[in-house]
Amino acid sequence: MPLAFALALAYAVVRYLVVKGVPVDHAPLYVANKAVAAVALFAFARAVSCADRGARREAARRGLALSVLHALASLPLLSTAYFPAWFVSDGRYTLRAETAVALGVASLTLAWHLSRPRDLETRARDVTRPQLAVVVLAWLHCAAVGFPNWLDVAAWPGRLPPITLLSAVGTAPMLGLALRRAYGADPR
């Protein structure tokens, strides 16, 4: 995970600070939080797709820790100054913003609930439906945050895709594998 975080942070620095021109003052929270969120989603996806029980458990713990960090870092950023498209003229959230926040809160709450020691132990099918739900909710949160920007390639700074798009595309195969194992004919 440290390598994944280093790569995500390097990408965020290049895309936002170097290419987009976000002031370096915003690197400690705004830019770094993007990397934290990306790696949290990756960790949760690894937790449901990896065959090794110990690696799954460790990935789930890291995903939870990074998700808590992401949520706490996001709180002071949720403003019109950082996310103008998320607000209507009277200062309330748009439907997209409320959906994104609700999905993030749901994913984090379920992950927190599942973090109890007895729930970290694997069961007969290895990955449970609630564990899959954490990843699906986190993936949908990522999509709700970034989707409109995914389609506007001309607006991508330096033609560098949004980190939410890279996160969603990068974790989709792991999520697909986990869903196939849980619901499909692949008994392992």
C-alpha cells in the first residue's frame, strides 16, 4: 500500500499542482486527500478480491483507516471554494453532492461496523455480502464524486484523467472478480 499511495500522490501532485495550477498551499489537504481516497478504494477492493485471508484482513484494515482519514480530511474541504459544482445558489448541496456524501457515509459506516474483531474473521465463502457492499458503496461514492468530469476529456488538465476515474477503472476488475466469486459459479 505504501507504493500505491506514493504513486497516487505523485499523480495527484502532477495533475493538480503542476498541470492544473492549484496553489501548493492546498497540497497538504486537498491534493493529498485525493491520493488517500484512491488508495482507500484500492485497499477495499483488494480486501474482497485477494485469495489470501491475511492479506484480505490487512487490506480491509488499511481501507478503513484510509477511509476515516479521507472522511475527516474532506470535512473542511466541503465548500463552494473547493467544489462549486456541488452547491446550488442558496448554499445547499446539489443532488449529486448529497448522493456522493451519502454513499461515502454509508460505505464508511458499514466498514466500521464490520471492523469488529469477530467480523474480520473470514467465513465459509471468504468474502461476505456486507464486505462486498462496502466496496460497491465506496466505488459508487467515487463515481458520484467524479463521473461528470470523466466525460469531459477536453477539460482534463493536460489530458490527465481525474483520479476518481483512474480509481474506478483500476478497481473495477477486482470488484468484478469478488462479485463473480460471491455470486457466480467460481467456487475458487
